[in-house]
Amino acid sequence: MSTVEVSPPATEFADAPTEGRLRRAVRAYGPVLALYGTLKLVGFLVFMQLLDSAGDFRRKNPRFGGGAHTWDVLASWDGWWYQQIAAHGYHPALIPIPDATGPLTLQGNSAAFFPLYPALMRLVSEVTGLGLYGAGMLVSVVASFVAALGIHRVTAGLRGPSAGLIAAGLWAVWPGSGIEWAVYSDSLYVALTAWTCHAVLTRHWLTAGFLACAAGLNRPTAVTLIAAVTVAALPAVRERNAGRARPLVAVAVAPLGLLGYLGWVGYRTGEPGGYFALQSGAWQHEFDFGRYTATVFTSVPVGHFDYPYAWPFADVIGVGVVLLALALVPLLIRLRLPAVLVVHTVLTVLLVLGSQQIFGNVSRYLLPALPLFVPVALALRRLPVALRLGLLTLAATASGSYAGYVLFELGVP
């Protein structure tokens, strides 16, 4: 697995006049932003229409899946927690539930949610005057476009501009994509992931290290990205030249965000593993080596939904998404992509399948495994342009249901 120079190179516009650089940038990246934005808007409008026609959101607690308006759903569940953190900060504590007899032994609190996204929400709110809801949506939407550009750059460098354009389109319609335009941290995390991988592929080691560090302040699953950066940097560290210090710095810096936040939560809760105790005791999220996933896979096909946090519609889609991912991983490896992409993708899939969590969310948790888009993009590239666009548009329309309504209203995002 070799390092690939992503095209267009970072210096492509460096020597051109400002106006010429702008024109070239529009030509290079305008189609990416237009395709992603159009497909995403189609799915988003279908999602909003489904919410309005069903009317379920009016009968639900605004904190958990509803409110006075359709768009309130986009800030429910985790979105409610992020707004509380942005407004009031953190209050880490391991508070036992009195006389608890079930699997939940601790009360949930804000420490389960990483700080980068709510910090950006607060900053954007202060700068723009928007409320926290609007600031969170702005951060997510902008980050989703940044992620689309990153996915394009990575894929285009591996297999050409047309494959990169299709991959950016797939980001708009992929299962779980309904979370991209919501008060959730996922778009920001995928943007950081895509540009970390791009930095590694172009040997910008310091950039890669600091982006991975930022990703570690956004989601705990950044451990897969940190491992991928480390594995990719090892060959560069072994090279006998003056540039070996940069990959070493990247390896040292990459885990600091993740370790820093986990350490802070441990300190504030008085228990070194406080974050993991909170995830297990308050949300039943823990690494169980795949036992819960196996339970779901033996239950859903026969129509049994008697396991914890069963959401039938979302879980059926989740099973399909897992099967799709497992089919795409061997194709990804066969393409002999660079190590940073393969390691990150394989570890992400293993982490998701090896964890006990709300299974209907696997479509969302697998979104960062963006190299899975590559085999699909290569397959679609063989089709005529009109048919390719037609399929993506059809998928965008359908995503309003399977990636939006099912996730938010028939499951728990």
C-alpha cells in the first residue's frame, strides 16, 4: 500500500493570479459542491415533507424527537445535549440511579459528549448572533460541504476526478446521511477524517497530526483515525532523511485531543475510566466483542425485536448497511488503497460491530468509513452520465426516508 499524491496538488493554483486561481478553483470544486448540495437538499426536503405529513413530531417531547415545528426534530436527542453543553458547559459526574435494578445504573450527563462541536456552536452563536440551534445547524451544514470536498480530493487522487465527484455525491445519499444536516457532530467528524486522510496522502504530516487531534476532541471513535495516522507514518519515520521528525510529531500529537478529554472526564468524576463507566452505566454503550451485534443479527431476520433498544425499521436498515459494509471491505482491500484508508476503514467497521449500542445507529456510525465510497464510485463511473445522475437523484429522494425519517422518527439517532 503506497502513498498517493492526491490531485489536484495543493500548489496547483499557487503561481496563478488571484482571479485565475479563483476561476480554477470554481471549475475544480464547483461541481462537487453543486452535486453534493443538490442531492442533499433533495433528500432533506423529502425528509421534512415526511415529517410534516406524518405529524408525529407534534406528539413527542421536544427533547426526544419532536417539538412545535418539523425542524425541531433536527435538534432532538443528542442535539438537545449539545445545546445544553454550548449554553451551560459540562458537569461531569457518576451519579448512581437510586435502587437501580436494570442495566442502567448511572444517570446520563453531558460528559458523554465530546467538546469540539458544542464549542464551535457557542463560538458561531457569539459571532453571528444566531441562537444555539441555528449555530449548530450552520456548523453542521458548512462541515458537510467541507467533508464533501475532502472526500472528493481523497478519491480523485486515487482514481480520478469523476470518481471523486461520485464519491462526494454518495456522501449525500449514504445510509445515515440524514444526520449531516442536523445539530449533531457527525459532519464535523467526517470533515476532519477526510482531510486528515488527505494530509497523510500528500505527506503533510503536521497537518494530519493536528487534524487527528481535533477529531479526538469531537468523537471517541477517532481512535481508529489516530491508529491509521500512526500506521501510515511508520514507514516515513524509518526513512533516513531530515523529514522524519514531522511524521514523529504527527504520531505524538494525534492522540492528544482524545486522551486529554478522557483524562479530564476521569479527573472530574474521580475515576480514571469515568468516561467509559458513564457510557456503560448510563447509555449501555460499551465494547462487547460483537455479542450485541450477533444478537441483533440472529433476531432481526426472524422478526424478533426483544433485545435492548430495539427499533424495528431502523434495525432492519442497519442490518442491510452492515452487510453492505462487509461486502465492500474486501473490494476496498483488493484495490490496494493506501494504508491510512484501509486501516481506518477496517478498524471503524470492527469498532462499530464490536460495540453494544443502539443498533439502528450503525448507518450513522459507519459514515466515517468514507473509503467504502470508492468501490461504489468506481462501479457507478462505468455507467453513462445520465444514468449515473438518475441513480444518485433516486437515492437522494429515497434517503429522505431511509436516512432521515427512519433514523429520527422510527429510531434514535
